[in-house]
Amino acid sequence: MDLYFECKSGISGDMSVAALLDLGAGREKLETALASLKLDNEFSYTISKKSINAIMATDFDVILPEHYHNQGHSHQDSNPGHHHLHRNLDDINAIIDKAEISENARNLAKKIFKIVAEAESKVHGKDIKDVHFHEVGAIDSIVDIVSFAVLLDDLKPEKVYFSALTDGQGFVTCQHGKMPVPVPAVCEIASAYKLPLKISDNNGEMVTPTGAAIVAALYTGDKLPQEFILQKTGYGAGKRPYENPVLRVLSISDN
């Protein structure tokens, strides 16, 4: 079984988690993994169904306590209004190390975070050890990345294919002020890992740094076969107000 991520409507962490859940990845494994993070007082989450353009998609929503909220929002998550603790890469790795997850999932989660850390390091001109993730290290991003790693490991695809990453244009407001879209961290990740990128007419961010890092961590450059057997389709709902905020992931096999 292989997976094809159709990123024509962008990609983010929560959309990726939701799409894998929609494909049938283990919800119980996810619940066990998130409980083992020992961050119970810092987040809760919901998994629900949501209609997007009359197509039913799964929605994965990380909910933070009220005291985390402020007036600004991060370009990292897809939930405006979240305020975050400052954590560095060592802090995040320590959280991941304590989680009750497989070694494959642990290694993938760490790889995804390192990819984002390297990009943020370059964007802000800091050593990777000095990058404090008031955005990237947000609880919702930790939850998204660990969840994705656990669910992908549960599905165990032999190969993972990706379409070109389609982003929007214009500007997005984050804690650093206004940033151009694609945001700088996404540009750095796309450049470093040679990810194909397309710009749509949508105003606003469609590809988040977490979404780009998920692709970079798994990207091989392999092209989707011209013919395949489609086994199942998963739809992951996004939360941004553009035309079609949904990530479609296909489970496929050789014909």
C-alpha cells in the first residue's frame, strides 16, 4: 500500500493528521500517544466530521486553554489566536522521547521538527540551538507532528508520493508582524529539499511550515504512477477561509 498526498489545496499539520484518520489510521493509537505526552493541562483535542463543499472530511482540532490566547496568531498552526510557550529543540525532543510511541514514529516526529528548526534558524539568523519555538514549538504543533508520525507509522505505507505544494499569495500576520506568503520558513524548506511549489490565486497561507516539513521528511521525488488501483480516499479538513481547504490523501496499490 502506498499513499498519495494531493496538496493542491495546501497542506498543514492538522489537515495531514485528519486525512490519515479519515483513511482509517488507528485512533486508539493516537489517543494513547497523546495521553503519554503528559501535557494534559496544556491541550485537549476533538476529532469530528465537517462538510467542505458538500464533501465530508475529518477535522482534527487542538484546543488550548484560554490563558494561551492573545490577539496575534502564529503562521505555524491553522488555528488563529493561539499563544505559545517558548521551547527549544531539546525541550521538544525531550517531550517526544517520553512519549509511548514506536521508534519509527519517534524518529519521524524528531525529523519533522528538525526540518522546521533548521528553516527557522536560517530565517532568523540564529544557531539552531538558540531558536525558541514560540510558534513552531507550540503545543498544537507538537500534537500535530506527533499525531501525524504515529498515524503514518500505523498505516505503514511502502511509498509516499506528493503533488506539487500549492500555496497562496499576499501576506499573513504572525508574532513577527506581516510576512509574505509563502512564508519564509516554507520557502527555506522548499528550497533545501527541492520541493515543487506552485502559487495559486488564493490570498493567504495554504502551506504551513509544519505541512512543508512533513512533505520534506518523506519526499523522494518519485512520481505518482500513471495507473494505480485506488483503495481508499481520506479527506482532511483545513480551517483557513480559502476556497477549498481540504487535503486529499489516496491509498493506492499497483494495478
